[in-house]
Amino acid sequence: MFVKAVVMCMYAFRRQLKRDIATSYTFLSRREVDDLVPDADPLYVIHLVTYGGVIVTTYHVKRDPMFFKHKEKLVPSGKGSSVVVGKQGKRLGQLSGI
């Protein structure tokens, strides 16, 4: 696997990512989505290419990977990939269908 591109995102892209998260995980409140992708922290989008040629997009807040996007599906990353954890390690919810 190798990195194809690293992009630091502007506010408009951050808004779109928050909308995508809210659409994919409807049980999260707006405040919880804001905790996952805070406005003050830098947001990076990294495009990874596997040896098989599959492109995977990762979204990082600071240096922490928060979500992966593969085949138009937004999947959380981190410890226990089916659990969304916000600031200060507060558990925000269990994600289904993963």
C-alpha cells in the first residue's frame, strides 16, 4: 500500500464530511458529529492505493485516522471499529452494519 495524496482540507470539505457522517450514522447528534470532526483541529484526507489497485480514502483529525471511505461507504477506524469515540474518549455510539 502506498500514499497517493495528502490534502489538508478547507472548511467547506469539513462541512461535507460532517454531513456524510450524519447521514451514515443517524443516531449521532449534531454535537456528537462536531466532537468527531472539530472545527479547530486540522483535517487531512489521505488517498491510499493498495497493491491490488484499490483506492481507499482516509480522513484524519490531527494525526488520528477517524474514518475510511471505500466503495462509497464511510467506516470508522480505531479501537473496535464498530464504536464511535469522540473527544476525551467518550463513547458516542455503536455503529451497525460493519
